[in-house]
Amino acid sequence: MTPFMFAMAGDPKNPAMPGCGSCHPGGGGLEFDRDGKRYDQRLKADPSLAQSLDGDYFKSAWDKTGVVEADCLVCHLPGYNFKDRIKQLIFQNFKWASTSASGIGQVTGTIREGQAPKVVYNKRLFNDDGKIQLDLAGPPPSENCTFCHSVSDVKKRGFSWNDRKNHDVHNLRGMECADCHWSIDQEHNFAKGDENVSTVRNDLDNTMKTCKQCHEEGFMGAPRPAHLSIRPNHLDKLACETCHIPVLHRAAGEGFDVTTGSMVNYPKLGAKKIGDYFEWKPRYARKHKDGKIWPVNNLLPVVYTNQDKDGIYYPLFAREIGKGYAKIKGQLKGKKPNKPELHTPEEIKLMLTALSETLTGNKRFQQVKPSYHKGGQIHYLNDKGEVVTAKDETWCGEGEGFNINHNVAPASQALGAHGCTDCHSEQAQMFKGNIVTDLFGPDGKPVFTKSGRLIGCAPWAFTLNQFHQLYLTPYASWGILLLVFLLVLHYTGQGPKKADFYAAPADVLRFSLAERWTHLVRMLTFFCLFFSGYIFFYNNVSMLKLFFGSPNTAVIFHWVSGLIFVGASVVSLALWYKDARFAPYDKEWFKKHGGYFGGKEVEVPAGRLNAGQKVFFWLTIALSFIMGLTGILLIFKNSLPLTFNCLNSTIHGFFAIIFVAAIIAHAYLGTIANPGTWSAMVTGKVSKAWAKKHHSEWNKELDEKKD
């Protein structure tokens, strides 16, 4: 049996470990040779091939072992005995493997020991006519799929199936692997998604339905989520799996190291070994094909390459790396022989120098220039033999990671089910989670970064946005209520300004029709912005559904109202900026606080707009432009960096609260606190006595114009 055949058969030291040939018997060189002929038939016809240098036949015994033919029962038979199949392959009983593993018969004797295998058939599985009768109803059982796939997938993704500790909502509802990964043609090609890292059968990419397709179409009775509590931009930017796989419970791999010439696997930090029960949260990465944020597990590689003359970094074979390590093994003091973890420049230099020596004369390469790849950095020797470290921009440094698609949690356990703080808080994995970026950094300890940095959000920006989520939103309402309470105290203590001339004829034009209409448009659009903004600010699903029906409708309503409001603010600036300029007599108004405090009325000079109204005017103009600019940028936030959007949305929310507070105070002062003020904005006219009392300087200007 050749080494290649041996690998296909599985691990002889661990019969429970399947090899490729366990599931793909016809594709691993165990049935047909390179010319498309069966090994057993060709060797019987020409026994001399076993003495030739033909790698397919050298020292082979195909005429005795037979070949491993396509075994439909590997997938379709419930209870298929994979361990027994592997055992028969190790015994070189190739053509008897399926008979034994399926339970059709019991096989004794092994070709490897020079015996002729004998079969005792299980007659209960045969009809009277000699045909086999097996229960193959229904789709292939998931246990048959996971016997092969779970071994590697638990390392890549922490994937497990039929697992009480690492459940999947689809699994719990009785779905099988084949319900999603069905056979799409008569060649038994299975539907698949689109993996970040693997490039196996790219021609079959996206032949299975996505989460979104199944749930939007109600495929196989899948519930159709409304997602009304989720902001629309979140649905555009996040893959379904990002929220619905918040945590896994089987330890995946954190990385691997091939320094010794053998692969050393590292489980998740804190776990004893890969596959153990262990709670961990995914890291997040933007998938280059759709730009969405996906949950991934990035197996950190510690590997070696050689840059040839063509500039390509070729991976070194295990035996090539092993030869280099053997030269320096005794020089690595304090290191475990099977786990050296090279991290200092001195250690790295030793290994790269040894590889340069052992690769000299290697016919695979025209140039010897070995490199050490670790933690997103590449290390190589310069012309002086010193270690140079740089950012790894080779294929080894690509860090998208393996997609995490299984072990899906129900909606009640998904991110966002308990509010925005599931992601926007100090404890949340999305932005603040510690992610390993190097298994052993310069000091030999793991190196970490914040999860948000990996998806493009700087820590300071998230901290600012977190202030918005944790403090601004919860306490904004209390701040507004406190303001209203203070205004009520002012009214009960100060009372409205009194005057005895309200019955006087209103014959002085205070506001033109254009000014009144501009004020009305600003007032109405501000109310629309406040109403829709309140829904967004508190993510009030009930009100959104009642008044708008869908998030997109509410967003468009808010956008349109905002654009009209900004336009009206520009017009108001053109209409009132001259009257809003401060004059020397305004100092007197400020000294006396406009007569709003002290419990008695005082005379304060004022122009067409008093000093308080001027302050409010310029404040609202500034706030209008701040809100307008940040609002317009939020319209195009899908095209802007995440760090900027975190900053921008926080600014927009913070100044929105200030704007609402200013408008409430303005409404109070312009109505019940100053009787007659609001009617002037409605009719445009005031009495001569009112103008003289409240705006003495403006009244003088009117008198001068008459003269």
C-alpha cells in the first residue's frame, strides 16, 4: 500500500479518524488509475506493473485487495459503521469495506496479513430472491455527513450537530444537512454557499439558499421575520449569521504552527483542546464579496514560505521545514521540543538561517529566500543576514477567516433581542471584544486587539458612540422632563408678563407673510423630525409600525422633513439676519435677564428681536446647519467609514436633544410666558402699546420712519 493510499484510508493510529477515501472512494485513487482503468483489472491483466516504477502500481496488490468502489451507503444508510469501514481499509480489504461497514456481512481475514477474507452474510437483510433490502427512506442522515465534516469543521468553526451543548435552531426542529445541501444534479454535486477561505468547487458557490432567501420566501415553512426592531442599515450591513450566531459552545482552533515540520494545533485560549465544551464568541470581518460583516473564526497561521524569482511565496513542505528545525532544535533553550513558539528576533533568525541552508540546492526553487509568517507580519533575512519584519501582505496574511454558518441561535437569543446594548456596550463582543491577532507576540504572550478595529471602527469612536447608546438615549427623556418641570416652576413663581393693553387695535406690522410662512414651515417640519426622530432614538417599534408601517418609510419621511427644514432655515436666515445682529442696548437686556427673573416686571430695551430672541435665532440656525450636515451625511453613511459614522451619529443625536430642549423653552416663552407674542406670529400684527413695552428700540425706529 503506497503512502498516498494509506492517507486516503485514514489514520492507522486512530481508526476513528476518517480519511478522504471514507466518503470519496472513487476520487482518491482507490478505484481508477490515471488512465481511467480499474487498478484490480489492469494488474490482473499485467502483473508486471507491480514491479515497475509506476507510482500507481509499484509494490501494489490491487489484484488481491480489489478497489474501493462507489459506496452509496456511506451517505444514505442510517447507522453506517464508519469505524469498521476504516478498519477494513487499513487491513487492505478494499473491496470488502462497504460490505462490512453496512452490516450486510461480517468479514474475517485480512489481505495485509496474507489471508483471504471470508464473508458471512446477514441473511435477514436479503429477500428470498437474493436482493438486499435496506431502509434508505428519507434524506441522508446528518450523522453520516458529520462523521467526516465535523472533524475539520469543529477546528475551523466550532461546528457540531445533534449537540445538546452546541445546539442549532434548525437542528432542533428536525432539519437534516441535506435539507440545505441537497444534490443539485445527477452527479451528486451538493449545493454549497460561498466560503471566505476555501476554494473547493467554486463553480458550485451559492447554489444553496441563503438564510435571507429561505426566510423571506417561507421555504420549508421558515418563519418570515419583520425585523421591525432592527435599523434598516443594520440589515444592509450585517449578515444574518452575525446576529443569530452570537456564541458557540465547542472550542474551535485559535491557530496552528508548523515550525517543527508537524502541525501543532492551538485551541481557543482558555480551552484544553479543540472540540471540548467551551463558550466563545466569534470575531467579525467584512466579507470582500458583499461588504457585509460576518462572524468568522480566523485560524492564525504560523507558516513558512520561500519567495522564488517570480515573486511568488510558495509554501514549504513539512519535510523541508522539519529539516531546518532539526538543525536548531538543540539551540532553542527553554523551549518545548514539540512546541517551540519562535517569537524573538534571535529565534526567528536561527530558523530562517537554517532553512536557507537546507533549501540550498532544492530543485523546486530558483531562489532561496525563506520567510516566516506570524501574527500578520512577515519575517525574512536581508542581505546582511539580519531579520527584517514587515506587514504581511502575502496570501498568508489574509485574515477573513472561516465563515461561521451553523449552530444558529433562535431569535430570542440573537444579538439585538435585548436591545442595542447587545452590541453597543463595554461587555459586547461586536466592538469591545478582545480578539487574538498573534498567538505569541514579541514577549511570547498572545497579542490582542479590539473587535471593532477589525471591522473598521476605531476604539475612541466606539466609546463616543457608546456614550450615545448607554447614557444619551436612556437619560435624554429625563433631561427633557426636568426642563419642563423647571419651566412649570418658573411659571408658578414668576407668572406671565402682564399688560393692560391687549384690547388695543393691532395696527403695527411685526412679521411679514413670508416670515410667518417660513416660521410655520420650520415649526411643522421640526415637529415631523422630532416625532420620527423619537422613534429612531428609542427604536420604538410599536409607533413605527402604527404610523409608518416599515422602517424604510420612516427613514424617507425623516430625510424629506429634514431637507425641507434646512431649506426653511436658510430662508429664515435671509429674512432675519439683519434684525438678529446684536446692538449695544442688548447688554442691558442681559444684565436684567430679560425681566424673566425677580418676580416683578422690569423695562428692558429691545429691537425688533430682543436679545433672548437673537440668541435663540442664532442657536437654531447653528443647530439647523449641524443637524442638516450630519443628517445629510447619515443619508450616505453606507459609503462612509464606520469610525466616521459612529462619530457623526453621536453628534446628530446629541445636538438633537439640545435642539428639542431649546424649542420647548422657546415655545413656553413665546406663548404663556409672554401673552400676545404667539398671536403676532399668527396675524403678523401687534398693538402700538405692545411694541413700545416689549420692543422699545424697534418702536423708536418705526416712529422715526413715520417722521
